[in-house]
Amino acid sequence: MLDQAGGYTTVDGRKIGGVVMEMKNITLRFGGVVAIKDISFDIREGEIRAIIGPNGAGKSSMLNVISGFYVPSEGEVWFHGEKRPPMRPFEVARQGIARTFQNIALFEGMSVLDNVMTGRLTHMKTGLFSQALWKGPAEKEETENREVAEKIIDFLEIQHIRKTPVSRLPYGLKKRVELARALAAQPKLLLLDEPMAGMNVEEKEDMSRFILDVNDEFGTTIALIEHDMGVVMDLSDRVVVMDYGKKIGDGPPDEVRNNQDVIDAYLGVAHD
Amino acid sequence: MPDQLLYAMEVTLNGLMAGVLYALVALGFVLIYKASGIFNYAQGVMALFAAMTLVGITEGQVPFSHLINAIFGTEIHNFGWQLPGLVAILLTMVVMVGLAWCVQQFVMRHLVGQAPIILFMATIGLAYFLEGVSDLMWGSEIRKLDIGLPQGINETLDRVTYDLFGYGFFIDNLDVVASVIAALLVIALVAFSQYTKQGRAMRAVADDHQAALSVGISLNFIWVMVWSVAGFVALVAGIMWGTKSGVQFSLSLIALKALPVLMLGGFTSIPGAIVGGLIIGVGEKLFDFMIGPMVGGATENWFAYVLALVFLVFRPQGLFGEKIIERV
């Protein structure tokens, strides 16, 4: 069903494009510990790609490799058809890869709007002095970026807390603000690290809806990590399954669900 | 109005002016502490270095001239120019930015993620190193700094108050100028951190490193920028204090006076540094004026520290501090 050249069509009829990001034989070691063992997979334009696995499978490490927080010990990362040299996280972000964190990394002292505006930093070009003087191009740029930020704030239904300092928000809303900040960068690839972690059922449903809406409305390519199988299977177009740093499955949810290795990993069958 | 009250008013006014100068030094500490959690012990020496550099550049002194002459047997001391104040200040600022870059590149970059006490120790080392470099570059004599700032008694104020109360207030012109410049500096700094892209990035870095990286902010760049701004504040403080009492080693000790200011105002607040400075300035002058005679005078030397101690007991985060933070 995977058409190598031009993508594929999903069950619900969405057109998925070519390869955006390709991980080739990625291995990641920390001293003697091997976190990721020779894993390859790709992420295609417009799809929701999930990486799942039991705790300690190496999912977060993989996300950190994609976002540049870890440099792989071996293997290549290809982004938009080009091999990516070793990069620091801020350079990766400037390439158009935005992310959220498992343990929420927001700017606690700033308001929601300011947090979302930091997501626009990579799109701001005017110099320091014109900004300080608040004139001409700088003003225009600020207004334009502000519009994008406001649009995303509306979209994620957090208008009512725009001016609230983030430190005062409950957990579920913080997660949503973090998503808003990542979206504000209008990323080519959006990485979500356990977007549903620690949420109650209602919040999980909200978050799932937002993820689907974001993908639908903005056509954003999304890669997400989850250990909650049920949520992932409903959300994603294709799933990579990891266990003990190795890839044990890759494909559409239905296919993965029936994969014996995956079932073993999740039901805890002893490894030989 | 009774003489005693008028005199107290004059003392208060002078205290406010002195407080502004303390606040100037404290500002430099706050900036670096906010953005990187480093308590920069070298801030006072940076003021000394900036003032020395300014004097040297103004007078066309050849940097490291003694060293050069000793090695090569030459006899060069002076370029033979006398630069106008503004040009010299700009050149000095270039030097301070270079210093900021060096500090980040050779010291702080290698200590990312270390405990605050390690970073603090590094800045102590930096202070001694910079002191030595300053001596080597510009010599260790006491220098006169005059870039044309008005000095001496403000006669207008003297006359006006004399006409009003029959008692002329004695206020130094330099203190008035310092107050105006400090006010402008604070407005500029607040505007910078609130309304510019770089300011927003700076606040972001101060808040959360990982998150800052994830939105494309280069920590290195921000830290060089912050050290540059702190260098600029040090330069302003150096000019004011240097004009007042000459550029000499004791200039670096004004950093000690900034400590109680920071404890009062909180290590993380720009307005706090200002208010803290003013409270200390007015407090020590008034205390010396009213209580001083009863205890044999010379209370100015210790009043600020005792006040800071009292604050530490009852409100350790300071007046405007964000949260309880580790003391150094």
C-alpha cells in the first residue's frame, strides 16, 4: 500500500505526500548502554506518524535525535532530501522542526501570549534597533507575527487565558499552550513527546481532537510518541513500534496491532 | 520650616542620588543573574576595567605598553591622540562586547549545567584575572576620568531652595546627571527585554533552557548578549563612580555595596535593584544623620549590611524577588 514515489492515501481519504524525514540506521549509545539499535523509518508529508513502545523502549531518545537534542552515535538523518549534518537543537528548530516535551517546558514566568510569541522567533528578521524604536518594518513584522499567534490561540481555544501567566495554569492547559507555541513556528514537522501523558479521559479526547484538527487544517506533518496504545491507534496513519531500543513493527495501526512481536512486547512475553 | 527638617530633606535628596549609583552597579548583577542564574562576582571589576579602558582610550594610551616595552626594548607609551568622550565610549563598548564574547567562549560555555556555586567560583576567578589584565593593559595608577560631565554644586537648586526656605540645598551636578542617566538606562533595559525579539529570547532563556532551544534560540548568543549588556551597565557605573572619585582599584569594591542592594531588591528584579539602591542610599544617609551622632558616627560603612541582614531574616527573597533562590 506504500507507494514509494508519491505517497499514499489514508483510510479516511487524505493524500499523504513524499518523505519529509528519513532516519537511516540510527544507533544511539550512552557509554555502554544502547538506547537505540539500528533503527530506520521515514515520516511522510501530511501524515500523523506515531512511535510507540513500552517504557524505556527508546521512544523519547528517538524524538531527541530527530530534534537535535541527542546526536546519534551512528546513522544518518535526512530532512527534505538532504543529509543533516550534526546540529544543535536551536539550529534544528530553525530548520522548521518544532517540538513539545514530555514534562512540559514552558516559560513559566511569561503570559500565554508571550509563550506563543516565542514560537515566532524563528520568523522574525528585523534588527535590534528598529525593534527598539518600534518603527516601520519591525512594527509590521510584530503585527504579522501577532496575527499568526492569535490565530493559533483561537484555534486551540485558549483565548480566555491569553494574558494569564503560564505558572498559574492547570496541567492540561499547559500542555495545550505548549502545543500552541510549537504550532506558532508553523513547523514543517511537529514532534509531540507524550502529548497525552498525565491527562484525564476528557483532556485526552480534547488533545486528540486538536492533534487531528491541526493535521487537517494546517496540513502539519506530525510525529508523536505515546505509550497509550488505544489513543495512538485512533490517531495515527502509520506506527513505528520500539522495544528495548529495537524496531519491532512498522506500518498502519491495524497491521501493527496484529503483529505478534508487538503483542508480545505489550503483554510482556519473556525475551529469549 | 525648622532647620533640622530642611537639613534632613537635603540629606534624603543626597541619599537618593547615592542610591542611584548603587542601583547602577546592582543592575549589572541582576541582568546576568536573570538570564543565566550566575551571580557575577566580577561585575565590580568589570566597572573598573571599563573605566580604565575608557581613560586609556581617551588619552591615547597604548595598551600593554609596559609589557611591550619590556619585551621588545621599545619606548612606546602613547598614540598621541585625545579622543572626544563619545567616540571613546563607543570604542570602550566594543572592548566590552569583546570581553563578553571571551567570557562566554573561554569560561561559561564549558560550565553549562554546572552547579551555581561552580559558576560563582568561576566569576571570582574571572574577577582576579580581569583585575590583572586591567593593570597590565592600562597600569595601576589612579587615573582621572573626565569626559565632560558637569560637576560641582548645582547652583540653580541652591538658589531656588534658598529663596524658598532660606536654606540652600547642596546637590552635586554629577549626581543629578547620574540619576537622569540611570533612569534612562532602566527604561531602555525594560523596553529592550519587553518589546524586542532579543529581549523576548533573553527572558525565554532565563526561564527554561530546553524550551528556549526548542524554539530556535541560541543560548550562546543570548549569553554573549547578556554579558555585553552587563558590560555596558558596568561602563556606565564606571563612568559615574570614576568621575566622582577617580579610576582606581577601589572602584571594583563598589560591587560589595551592591550586595545589600540586591538582598533588598531581590536578585531577579530590575525595578528591585533601583528601589533597593534608593532605600540603601537614603537609609544610610538618614541613619548617619539622625542616629550617627549618638553612636559616634561612621555608620555609613555598616548600615547597608545590617539592613540586608535584617531583610534576609524576614524576607529572604527580597522586596521584588520572584522566589527563594540559593544565596551565595
